[in-house]
Amino acid sequence: MAIDHNDVNAGAAIYSRQVLAIYDLSMLIFFKFVWQCPTIHVLELYNDNISSNHLDVGVGSGYYLDQCQFPSDNPNILLLDLNHNSLSAAARRISRYRPEMLQANALEPILLKNTFDSVGLGSLLHCLPGTIKDKAVIFENLRPLMNPGGVIFGCTLINGGVSKHWFARQAMQRLNAKKIFCNLQDNADDLQEALSKRFFDSNVRIIGCMALFTARTPV
Amino acid sequence: MIEMDRLLEKTAWYKVAGVLVKGYGVASGISSESPYPFGSLVMQKPYFNERGLDLEGFFLGTLNIDISPYVFEIFNPLFKFEGVEWYEGTTAETFSFADCFIEYENTCIKGYVYYPHPETKLRHFQSKSLLEIIAPYIENVRHGVKLSLYFNKEQIRLTKNHKEARYGDRP
């Protein structure tokens, strides 16, 4: 395959090998000082919800999977991402768990037979195209992969209804202009509605510009 | 190590070995002889999108995979778009798509079999054992590499055929 001329992979293509190397550091800085949500909050979200049978969607560099505490030493983990660099980086990082990798678009039906007790969506939704209502198709696609009583959780940067300092506003505008983010229309109410339409026990909590969410399938 | 048997319902999917071969470079626009400088798929994508197939996030070129001695038939496509007038001055084409997975370098990759119907296609007749697949961008994939492919039995039929036929052949 040759270089992609299109912008279709723009959100995923940002995760080149070079970028992944500095991704963690910039994430720590950006989360704390720009988005006003230190990564410890997201890590706590992972620690509180992750299971030993976990699907992670939009894996980034694998930072949270590497840092979080799984309930067992030998979890079953499937990594799902559109971008091979991102998948490889995350899989290398947590190679002690022997994760499996699926390169696919989570906005399309995923067609797997195995199901999971937890599904993580760390910092993915704000990269997907459209509004929260459009992005909610990902919940439709992931729900069949969840066991009864399973939890879906994650975080996403939102633009509407949160206070942002000057630098955060500039960063969000620029990242949207570059099509790395697509979240100018995203807000917590739409996210809450998208979750509560499809799951039980949904919760959205705002820290800085970040919405941290959890929801469950019926037991 | 990816365990595809664990990920996919074994009874619902064919597994077949294939080899990645060089294509004509028309879909991707890589070929200097391609009449479509950015590739035919870039031009076709909006027509597919308005008919319900969103190729957002997929590489807009095809992987050409030789599955000989098998030949394939899409008997129940996931999508079938008839009369797509995607390029001015040519006849409308029909396209079918089917689900598939590719196993490559310990990764499972979700894609679609892309089948421009030969009876509506003007150029580039090719073997019935040669599949065109649309997938997310695959890092470091090279011609000649062996891949495992998984096809949905409810959409695609595979038969073993030692006498190679061509798409344009009449039965």
C-alpha cells in the first residue's frame, strides 16, 4: 500500500512511531495543564472499571493499560484500533499480558463472537467524526460485544458546557482544524443521552474539559 | 499471538490462504497509467457513502490477494450498488461488497471484499481467484506476502477450480 492521499485516516494517522514516543509526555502535560484533567483521574477510571476480560478501543500508546491494575495477573485483552502503529505500540507495551490485536473501524459492526466484561474507550470519541449523536453508533457496535453486567467506560474531551482557559480554546480549535479532533459540537448532555438510551446505570462526570463516563449492560 | 478461532465463529467463516500480488494501481491511483490521478476509489467513495457504505478510515486502494486454487463468488453481498455513475463519460457500474478479515503479522484486520461487477466494467479483466480487498492502512505490507483470509459463509462461496477462468468469461 502506498501513502494515503486522503484525510480519512487523519485522526488515526497522528499516531506515527515518532509521535507515539513523545505521546505519553505530551499527554501528561496536556491533560494536566491544558485540559485541566490530570491523567490520574483517567487512570482511576480504568482501575475502578477494568476487568480481566477487556476490550480496549482506540488504544493510543497503551499508557492506561500499562499503568492500570487488572483484577488478575493474566487478563484476556483485545486491542482494537484503526491504526497499526498505535496497536503495535500498545501491544508491545503490555506484551506481558499477551494481548490480541484487531485493526478495524469501530464505527462499523465488529462481527466478533467473543464478548467482554469491560470495554474501554480512552480518549477516542473526540477523534471520531460527527456529533455525539453520530458517534453513538460506536456504542451500538460495542454493545453486542459486552457480557451481561459488562461495563463500558472512557473519557472524551468536550467543547460545549465546560469552561476552558485561553490556551485550551486555542488548542481545541487547532486540533479540530487539523482534523485530529472533531469535538466542537460535543457536550456532556448529548453524551449522557447517548449512553442512557443504550445502557443502564450511565454516569458522566466532568473534570476540566474532560467527560469521564461509565455505563453498564443489563445483568 | 492472535487466535482467530477464538475471535470468529468458526462455523460462520471460511479460512483461506492468499498471497498479496501487485494490482493495476487504478483503485489507489498509484499507477501512472491510471486515468484517475487520485484513484478510482476516492471518486467512488461518496457514491458508496450515499448508498450506505461508509469507507471512512479505510485506505482508498485495494489489496489484491490471490487465493488460487480457489475461486470466489459473492452470492449474498453485504452491499450491492447498481448503476453507479461515478465517472462522467463511462457507463454506470455495479459494485458488491462482502465482509472479510485478514490475519497479518499477529493482527486481525477487518475489511471488505470489493467487487466491481465485470459485466459492467470496461477494463482490467482478472482472475476469478484474485480478490480486491479494502481495509484500513496496513503498515509494511509487501507484495508476495502470505496472508490468511476469513470470509463470511453467508456472503461468499469458495470453490476449488484448477481451470482458471476470467471474469469476462461466459459460463
